[in-house]
Amino acid sequence: MPTSRRVVLVTGAARRVGAAIARRLHADGWDLALHYRASASEMQALIAELETARAGSTLMLQAELAAFDRLPELVARTVGHYGRLDALVNNASAFYPTPAGSATPAQWEELFAVNARAPFFLSQAAAPHLRAAHGAIVNIADIYADQPRADLAVYAASKAALLAVSRGLAVSLAPEVRVNAVSPGAILWPDAGIDPDVQTRLLAQTPLGRAGNPDDIAGIVAWLLGDSASYITGQVVRVDGGRALG
């Protein structure tokens, strides 16, 4: 049934930063269309949690974002379920080492498909609905888009492309739709772990001297989607403890 509440589609929402964004926006009164790829059990647990707090407020969507045809389907299913779409958060990301010298074309294609192509074409599919709602898009980028690490060359390039996508969409979809990006620093360490020496070095490069947490990102996303940021578009908000200062 159509809803009077604002509706947001969040990709990669089952866990980590995506789940924090989902919880924050749900607490702020949004209805949610939550995408996941493989984390079915985590998504089911999150949906159960949010539905307990407010019944009928979530929609679970599974898709491989590298499969181009699934992108407009996610938007269509969201609008078909809720009758509207007010915001899009492109949070899903593919991440793994891709050092120059051993990176492959397949890795390039996968990282760019998920990290840059999917956000662009999801935004394109969502644009008519977002224009009608005078809505907003937030893309989750990465500090490595500006400060690439030697072993993350292709990943960094894909996130740099996402920043360019964000700026291009901000111009293309104005004045009805605002588009911004968030570039996290050390928020969560990789699931597979991280070399302690690398972790120590990254924190030493961070003026605040500590890692952040997913709620730091969720709070910025909520602000960028809200009325308080109504005159902000085409910007990159760095949530990195000052690490971008060098």
C-alpha cells in the first residue's frame, strides 16, 4: 500500500555500515527498501529487528549489482511496494586488493561494475521518482579515492569514478535532486582482518588518533538526506578523523 512516510532504497544494507545506515534512517521515520547480495541471514535478522519496531516499514531486496538488468528492477520493486521513492543510498561496495602488476581485467570489471556503474544506473532509474519527491542521493565512496594505497589501485580508481559520478549526477539531476558523497576513513577493518602494522600506520595518520564507527557514517547520511542539508549538492563529506589532511 502507498505510504505517507519517506522511502529510501539502501544498497548493501545487511551488515556493517549499511546496517547502521538502515537503523538510523528507520529510527528517523523512513520506510526502507534494503538490498543485499549474499548476506541473507544478516538481512533477515535486521528486517525482523526493524519490523518489531515498526511493522510494515521494510522491504527486502536481493540482487547482484554487477548484473545490469537487476538495477532498474530494484527501483521498480521499491516503487511498486511503497508507491514512492524519496532517496537512494548507494552503499554496496566490492573491495579486495588489486596491486598494479597483478590486477586482472576481470577484477577491473567487477570493481567498476559494483562501485561505479551500479550507483550511476541505479540513480538513473530512480531519477524520475526522486525528481517528483525533490529527493536526494548519497554515494558512499572511500578515502582511497583521493589517497590510494599501493595494493588497492583498481579499487581506488573505482571509488574515484564514484566521486565523478556523484558530481556529474549533482549537475544532471539539479535542481530537483541533490547528490552528495561520503568518504569514510578508518571506520571498520576488513572482515578478513588487517596487518597490525598497517592498522597502526593508518591510525598514526589520523589526527583524531582512533578509528571511527558505522554510526559516524549513518549520522552524516541522515543529515545529507534531511532538510538541514537542502542547499548542499555535489559535495564530498570526509568522515575520516582528519586523515585527508595528510
